[in-house]
Amino acid sequence: MGLNPPVIDMQPNMYKIEGESAFSYLALVKKMQGQGKRVISFGIGQPDFPTPEHIKNAAKAALDDNFTGYTETQGIEELRSAVSEYLNFKYGSDVSGEEVVITPGSKTAIFMTAASYIRDGDEAIIIEPSYYAYAQVVKLFNGIPKFVSLDFTPGKGFSLNAEKVEKAITKRTRVIFINNPHNPTGAVFDPKDLDYLMEVVKKNNIIVVADEIYDNLIYTSKFKSLITYPEWRDNLIYINGFSKTFSMTGWRLAYLVARKELIPRFNDLAVSLYSCATSFVQKAGVIALKGDWGPVKNMVKEFHERAKVLHDILKGAQGFDVYMPEGAFYMFPRVSGILNKLNISVKGFVDMMLNKIGVLVLPGDAFPDKAGREFVRFSYATDMESIKEGARKIVEFVNSL
Ligand SMILES: Cc1ncc(COP(=O)(O)O)c(C=O)c1O
């Protein structure tokens, strides 16, 4: 008998996965605030707006109607149709309601994709810096994350280099995870680069997992959704959700789109995993898509204003290389000037700012793998006054170093 009781020995991949920094820092900030300390947080990535009234009312009405039992695993037909109509209207695609699976959050859809495709030793290309969950699910299913960095141009920001992705492809490459608009950089990829990428994946028989959860939060006209490619059914698993667009992070509602033959497989996995997404939340989802988009438009306008204000203030910070984001609600300046001056890591710098001036940003290397190690992420999903105050404190602090 070994020294450890058997519950200690989880399957080895469980020891390879890592938690999410944004959530650990959220807990830390809450603790500091509980101790009476003032902290301005540019940490967690969730809209600070309430969920629009008409969406909340739809959930309340569904509760009052006792729409509280299990639903079909794939999601109620009404919502799946609403999703397909919405995508087809927005992107001119040809998705049918039968090709949509409703999930409790995009994270669940990401997990299901990895569970469905990653075989032992398969390589998954992850465009970095990356949303942290991709690498975790790849490792969990015995895959190998292969990071390919975005290109960085000072003053301009990050861009997709599809040739670099092509060069990283091997015989073992199975999946490419791509998030556009991009967390953490705020980049929106050039359609030309996406066209090239799609050519490459077709040529090499690779699956693309397209996470487009920020597709309504853009300040540029150049966004192209991968669901618009006529041959999407051959290479694409498409993921999107309600969290960011409708300020519904806590509701846990999202969807996965895939060709029809795959749906029974995803359903069988989903029924083992979560049975169905929350019933009355699905009803609210229908109204979110079909109801008034005014609140979303106002939110995006406000995010854009905040980005401009944050950018203008941070320009004054010595050692910061700032550029305007094109989408999402993140700014990702390079801070190598400061790190070199102080000879510290980005995590050291983030902790220093939190402790000395009570302002939280996230270290860029919290977005695997290493490409973000000289950057910090600001989520400007917080009120304008806090943005101004927090940014000014940072400028004052770094300029005094
Ligand atoms: C790129 C990306 N994908 C997925 C998610 C998770 O979204 P959900 O709330 O739908 O699980 C996030 C949340 O921050 C994200 O940034």
C-alpha cells in the first residue's frame, strides 16, 4: 500500500492544469476591500453594466410560468432557432437551429470541444497570449499545447501572423484555438490573415475552434466572423455566448455551432456533463437576441469612450507602450521599460502596484504562454471615475520610480 490515501492520487493530468489568475486576483481584491483597503480593479473581465431589464424580466416571467424543469439537452428549440436566425442575419451564414447546442457558458463549450477532438499526443495550436482555459483543457485530455505568438508592433498592437501558424503545423496538429476579438490584447484580426489561416487549415485538415465571444464589442469595421466561410462545416467548431454581449456573465449561457452529424455526439457528452443549460435562463436568452439591442449599443459606445480616456492617460506613463484596442474591453500595454528599469517580473510589478497604490491590473503572462510576459492587461469594464483615478495613480507612480 502506498503512503497516500487513494483520493490523493488524481489522474496525472489533473496536476498539470492551472487556475485562472483573474479569479485569484478577484478573490484577493475582495479580501483587501473587506479589510477596508481601497482598491481600484482593472482585473476581472466582465461588463460592469447590469443585465438589461427586458432580459431580467424574461427570466422572471419564465420562473413565474414555472419553466423550471430540465429542458432538452441541446437547448430549447426557441433559443436554438433564435441563435441561428441571429447568426444568419448578422453574418449572412446558413446555420440551422439543429446545428446549435446551448451550453452553460462558453467555457463548457471549450471543454466539450477539447473532450471531443484531442487524442493522446495531439498538438493543439494556441494563439498567444491566450485565454487561459484553452491550454488547460488541451492538457487535461492528453494533448500538447503548441503556442504561436501574435505579432506585436509598438504603438499599433497585436496582429495575427497566419504564416507563423502554418509553420507550426506538424502531422500531429489537430486543432487551432483562435479567439477574435481577442482577449487579452483587444486586437481584431485582419480578414486577410483569417482568409489565409482558413486556407491553411483546409489544406492541412485541421479543426478550428473559433471563440468569438467578444464579437459585438468592437470599435472597428474590419471584423470577420469565421462562421461566414461557406465551408465552415468542414473545419469549424464555433463558440459564442451571452456573457459579454448582454452583460450576463453569472447567468451561464452560451452556444456551440457544428455541422449536423456531430450534434448527437455533443448531445451525448452534454447530457453526461450538465443535462441542460438552466431552463429559465434559456428563455431570457431568446429575448436577449430578439429584443431591444439598445443597451448593448450604449454599452459598446461607453466602452469605446473609456478606452480613449484610459489610453490618453496611460500615454503619459514612462515605460508604457500603449495603443488603442479595437475590440473587447481590454487594453494590453507593453511595460518592458518599467520591468527593465526595476529588474522585476511582470507579476512583481503587478503586485507592487496593488500593494503600493491599490490598483490592480493583471500580469500578461497569466495569458499563456510567454508572449505576454512584458505586458499588463487592463479590463476597462469599470466606471469612468475609477478608470481616471486608477490610471492617474499608475502614471504618477511609474513616473516617480
Ligand atoms: C475569450 C474568452 N472565451 C470564453 C470566456 C468565458 O465565457 P463564458 O462566461 O461564456 O464561460 C471568456 C471570459 O472571460 C473569454 O474571455
